[in-house]
Amino acid sequence: MKSKIPLDTLTSSIFDAIEEFGGKVYLVGGTVRDFYRNQTFHAYDLDVEVYQLTLSQLEKVLSQFGTVNVVGKCFGIVKVSCLPDVDFALPRKEISMGKKHTDFDVIFDPYMDKRVAAGRRDFTMNTLLYEYQTGAILDYYNGKEDIDSRLIRMVNPNAFKEDPLRILRAARFAARYQFDVEKKTMETCQKMVLKGALKALSTPRVYQEYCHILLAARPSLGFAFLSQVGALPKYLEDLKQTMQRLDYHPEGNVWNHTMLVIDLAAQTKHKSSYPLAFMWSCLLHDIGKPITTTPTGSAPKHHLVGVDVFRTQCTTLIQSKKMQTYIATMIAHHMELMHMAKNNAKDIKYYRLLKEIDGIFPITDLILFTKCDKFGRLMDSSKNIEQLTVYIEDKIKRLGIKALKPCITGKTLLSLGYQPSLNFSKMLEEAYTMQMQGMNKEDIIKEMKRKY
């Protein structure tokens, strides 16, 4: 009986060729896990384990279909040009040779016992093997039962401790699938963190896992796990110790509020212009509060201090300049729309905001964030949101969503006979302010001539 997992003709042809050559094909890892969970299948990022063939034999079979490339020689991952999203590998055993999660000596064995091969994986839900020829799912470590129980359980405690990345992967899976982490697995992670295991991970790898958590269905569950095992960076750990005014934030400390916000944001991020940067902004928007919060629970200017904290503590992790600019700008302005709506701010205030965010993110991103921030507390914020909606709809209808294009430029000043000077930038700024106040070009020029 052929596989129940729907494979395209090319993939099936290659799998058939491997088996006709004497190999045995198994799908492994996330593909099988997700297929078992909900019977859905995505034909990308397939992990294939091939038994009963040597590496050279596998390369020979694959070469009939396209250019073969062995990526990461130590891990024996083979790719073929016609299936760029499929990784072929031999059964292997990994032996830790150092502190880093990449410091492993790998032993290949085409005839390795499948139970032993599956036992090298991190969690039981990832140990399932799907036999291509029969469609059977082989389960040596009760992975099906743990999936059904929505439980993340390590496979081999001794092997688990050799790879600190698995701590972050547990957080990722908790957030993605909304699973609980089994008690012994959590205790093992706690001990690993106490021993400094996470220090062995590269910054890009940590960043990548954090991104996975933020883009998951319930990011708060991933960060809750990291909190429980003591793995949070200081700028997030400090949020847990920072109380807020209960009349504004009945949910309590800043950490509780932030977790509510990111879960709301996870449901709406697809509406933003830059979902990943949007999620990072939601996670970090209040990192200035631990420094600015007073004994009464207010936090004056925490948005400005938050930008400083972000620049000094977070940019080593988040290295993209584009993302840094997005996040810093969102932190700086994250309260502005609500304040404007409450005070019925004039048009010039709206125009100034459009200018501040111009080219970084659209006003719709800030509106989306503001709603997540306001609803991310255990109180009824519907009246505030209604007030915001009425205010912003009026501004958008009358003034648009784009910053005004300056009608007075440097060329304009030169054409009027002004010579380049240090006053130019001041003159242009004043001209732009008059434009935002509603003055037309002719009146602005008259005022410039009068003043200068």
C-alpha cells in the first residue's frame, strides 16, 4: 500500500528509485508529527531518512534526477536540485564533543536500528517515522500518546542535556502547538540553564528561536516556559518585578500585560506591514517601565527610556537595521495615538506623527498595535477603542495616511534667491510646519520672505 501522505509525482519517483536501488525511505520529524496531529501535509521542508544505502550510493541514485549537493558534510545532509526543499540523510548517532550545540561527532550507520536512530531526537513527538512503502507510522517512544496528550517530553535525558538549543525548541513548540512541557523535561531544562548551558548558543540561533516563538499561535506560552526555567534575558525578567497601577492594569505587573498583548498581536500580525517586527515591538514596547515606574505605579516617559533600553540591550540580538528602526519607532510612539484621541489633538499633531513614522511603517501598523496594547489588560477597553476609532477615521478621511510631501524644498529657496547656509534646515522645517498648519505654498513663501 502506497503512502497516505500525498506526494507529488517527482518526489514519489525519487523515493521509488531509492527503494529499487535497495534503500528504505522514511519521512521523519515535523512532517510526520504534523500529519499525525491533523492529517494535513505541506510539501516543503521534508526530512527524509534513507536506510540500507551508503552516502555514496544515495548520491548516485539522486544524481539521476539533478545536481546533488552534500550540505554540512558532518551531518550528511544530501540535497538534489529538483527538490530544493527536501533533505535526505542517513541514520546517524551524534556524540557531544564540546560545549556548543554544534560540537558533535557524527557516526553514520545505514543499518542502524530504527529505534536507536529515533532516540537521538529531542522530543517524543518528533520521533515518529513514516514508512514510505506501507504508510505505517512507527512509534518507538510513545510520541503519538504525547501528541494526543498535548505534551512535550524529552526522549533521552542524557542526550537531551548535550544540546542547549533544545531548551528554546521546547519553548517554540509550546507556543506553536499550545502544548505543556512535561515536568521532568522542565526540570532538566532548569538545571541546564543554571549551569549556563544557553551561553553556548550563538546569538543568531537564539534570535531565530525567539522569532519562531513570536510568530507562533500563542507566544506567551513559549515565554512562560522560558520564564519558568529561568531563561529570560534581563530586560524581560525585569518586567515581572514591575507593578502597574491596578486601576489601569488590573492584570498586575508589566510581564502579565506584555503576555496578553503578544497573544492578541499574534492573531492580527498578518494585517501589519512587517509581522515579525510588529511582534518584536509588542514584546518590547514596555521595557522602559522597570526603570521609570514610580512607587505609585505610573511610568512617566517610559516610551523614551524604552528606546534607550532597546538600543543598549537588544540590538546585539536583533541585528537587522530595518527591524531595529521599526521597533525603536514603535516603542517611541506606542502611546501617542491613544493620547491624541483622548485629547482630540489637532491635525498638525497627526501630520507630525505621519512624518515621524514615514518610510518606517504605515499608520495602520500603529493603529493595530494601539488596539492590542489597549485590549491587553484585564479590563473593558471598548470605550477607549471606540474613541480611538472615531478620531482616527476622521483624520484618515480628511488628511490621508501619508506624510505631507514638502511644498517648499531647498530648490525652492534657491529659486527665491536665498544662498545655502546653516539657516536652510531651520527655514525648511518652519516651512513644513506652516504647511502642516494648513497654509498653501504662496502664503508660506510670503511668510518666509517676511521673516528672512
